[in-house]
Amino acid sequence: MATPEAPAARARADANHGLRIFLIWLPLAVVADLLIWFLWKPHMPPGTMSSSAEHQQFDIAVMAVVAAPVLLFIWVYAGYALVNWHQRAGDEDDGPPIHGNAKIQATWIATTAVIVLGLFVFGTVELIVPAGAGAGEGPAPIWQPSTSHRLEVQVIGQQWAFTYRWPQYGGMETSELVLPNNATVEFHVTSLDVIHSFWAYQLGVKADANPGVDNIAYTTTKEPGTFTVRCNELCGLWHGAMFNYGHIVSPAAFQRWATHWEAVQRSNGLLGMLPPYRTTYDPTVIPQLGASIVKIDQITGGAGYYYPPQDPVTP
Amino acid sequence: MSLPVRITALLVAFAAVAVGAAFIIVHYLLASPPTVTYNASGGVVNIMLQEDPQNDSASKPDWVSYFVQNPSTKKWVHTTLFSVPKGTTAHVTILGYDGCTPPRNNFWSLVQGTIGGTVNLSIVNNKGVATPTRRVSVINGWAGCTVGHTFAIPALHLFVPVASPNAYDSANNLCGVSPCTSGPHAVESFSFRVPDHAGVLRWQCYVPCGGGFLDGNGGPMQTIGYMTGNMEVRA
């Protein structure tokens, strides 16, 4: 039978346990955080190609730095408990009853409160400072970049491709997304049919493409390179194939690219054939004819017209 | 009920479920249209396609559909799967028998990704009279009854509007039996470079064919064998 310990002696032993656990945990936590910050962070997604990507990488690193000590504390505590408090041979007694420990409870509540509230403040700041953090903010963004010098790019989703319109270049449209380096970009994301999602992964930009909605997202390009554009909303048979690659190039190269295509589309007549630039489009209307596309003379399909959605034999 | 009878009944029920599942898997899930194989001659592959206002299937005869011509037999095959050798020049001819439908995005009226950025186009009317072939870089699908469908391989940035018969023929004289061999149609040809590596590239139409769904692509647009398919690039 175990000998009952005096309360004072047990308190001293508990204090020693706490100190030992702390002394084991502290260097591990410091080393882990240093490794995360200096070794892992530079390789964390989505990279550093844009301001929003940089901030997202920073956010992930900060959360990893906060989480690692918590995780390590649990592991250290569990390991320490297994080594020191496991059942000894011949010891068949129950453990001593637990009556609570105000100090530990207060420490636990204070620590978790600081972490949670700190992350709340941190997350809010990180949403506001980089102007929405690369996410779609809807048609009336609350957080905008400080500069008014922005490159506007309209992203149009359609089953199954993204195309891009450039209102500052005559309203031309391209199937390729090319951006200048060190430029603040204002994406206007919309759709002509179903819901898509424009996800420029390495740019840290993601915005839903909803028909009839102008979803605005901002970022500032930081380094040249290639990034992936994917649809991130299940949108039909070829959703998985709805991706392509965009490029960040030097401002001079971008200017050459944009002015070239504007000139090409002006000369081949495409600029006049596209609908006037708007933040959203009604795919049932041909603006140049001022007519509904649903059933108009001269523009009739084999079946005669666009079937209304309720048509039971709509192919 | 005796034990042997119960066991037999259980086995029979199990076998019936297994056979049913196998039938569904084989008949529906693994079913695929045939693949038409094209070979190169002098580094050039000649691909023949046609798109019709209907098709020859029993289940969805009113769906618009592409057909692929078998280069050996010259027969039209109801499929959208074909294969070509890598590193070749594909010369595509599309016979557009279906009527016009305005594209949802008129950007698709621009010819993109072909060699020269153009297509050769001639329109055959209901009397069989063809217009002179002309080379164009744009077929404005919003200006009138001009475009029926598109042929696009997005991975290659190949987007080609496919012309349609004129408004009168689109409304009155379209071919009614597939695969079409007569009737007003467009004859459109273009070339593009096949990638130097093997792989499977999806192709599709970007016009909600035959009307289609205003809120998204409907049946034939989302069904392999009708208005979308794969081009396999062989090693």
C-alpha cells in the first residue's frame, strides 16, 4: 500500500514536475519555431509571387509558429507522464483524487485566451492590410489598395475556360493571363453560365465567379514567373480540366503584349464584336443588336432558338 | 425453410446483385464511344469531322453531335474520340451541317491557335452551290446567322468557330438524317501543330449547341461522343 504523502511534499513534487516539463518543452519549442520560421517558411505555399501570396505565406508561418509550441507541449507532457506516472509493479491503488488546481486552470485559460484572441486580431489585420488578402470581396470591396493606379483585369468564367478582358486596353479579350511585375491588379471576376471560382494559386488570389456578379479581388505582383489558374468550383464535366497558366512579366514586356493584342483585335474587328465592357454580362442578350438571344430573327439555331430552361427536351 | 434452401436463396440473391452491378459497370460506366485512329503521311494528319443537328443514336436522337470520319473506310463514326501521332501537323476539315446559334461569348468568334490564325471557309447552300473558299480570322457569331459551333482544344489555345449554313437554310433545310451526306453546310478547314509529347487533350464546343441551356452547358455539351471528346496524342 502506498504511503500517503504530506500535502506540502506533494506540492513541491508537483512544482518540480512542472518545472521539468517546462524546461524540456522550452528549448524544443524555441528550436521548432526557429526551424519553422527560417527553414520552412520560405517554402510554404502559395509562395511570394504577389502581395497576397506573401501575406498568406506569412499567415501560415505565424500560425505554425503558434501551433508548434502547443503541439510540443502536449507531446512533452504525454511523454513525461508516461515515463514518470505510469503504474509501478505492485502498485494497485487508485491515483489520488483531483481537487482542481486554480493556478493551472488560470494559466490554461489565460494562455488559450491569448492565443485565440491574438489570432483573431492577427487574422483581422491580415485581412484588412493586404486589401482583402486576395479573396473576392464582392462588387463593393471594403478593403482596397491605397494606390489608385491599378491594372483592371476582368476574369470571365465559362464552361470550361477562363477568358480575360482588359478595359484599359480597349476592352480586348484574351484566353491568356499576362500581368506586369510590381503592379497592383484589380480582378473583376464574373461568369457567363454556372458558378466557377477563379483561383490563381501562386498569386494567392481566389474569387468565386458567379453569373451576374462582379466579384472584386486585389493583389500586387512581386516577382516574374508562371502561375496556375484553376477553377475551384465544381462546374461540370470538364471542371477538372479547367485550368491554364498565367505569367508575370516585366512591365515593358507586358506593355508590348497588351498593345500588340489590342492592335490585333482592333484590326481584325474583334473589339467591335465584343459587347461593350461591363462588370457583368447577360448572356441572353446581344448588346450590339439590342435583342434577346432567346429568339430573334436571323439568329436561330437548328432547333430554332435557345431553349428556355424549363423546356423538357432541351438538349 | 430449411438451411440448404436459405443458403441457396442467399447465394442466388447475391449472384443477382453481383450480375446487376457488373452489368451497370460494363454497360454504363465503362461504355465509351470508339476511337478513330489517324496516321500521318509526310508529317501531316488529315482529320475529318462533321457536326449535325441530330445523330443516329437510339437514346438521344435529337442531340446535336459531332461525327468523326474513319480514314480507312471513309465511314462516319458517331464518336468524339480520335488519336493522332505526336509532333505532326493536323489538318482538320469540319463539315458544319448544324444551324446557327450565337455564342454565349463572342470572343469565340475569333480564330485562335491555328497555323496562320485563320481558317478556310466555304458555305454550301441547299442547292449544293458552294461559295468560293475564303480565308478568315473571324466569323462573327453575333452579326447574323454565321456560327453553329466551335472546335476548341483549350490546352493548345486552339479555338475555332465553326460556321453554319445561312439563316434561311438553318431554319428550313437542314440535313435531317445523320450522318449527313447532303444538305446545306459549311466546309471549314484549318491546321494546327500536334504536341511533341504523348497525352490526351480534351476538346469541346463553346457554343451552347442547338440552343442549349442558358444557365450552363446541357446534355450533348457534357457528353463524350456528342459535342466534346478527347484527342489522344500517340507516342
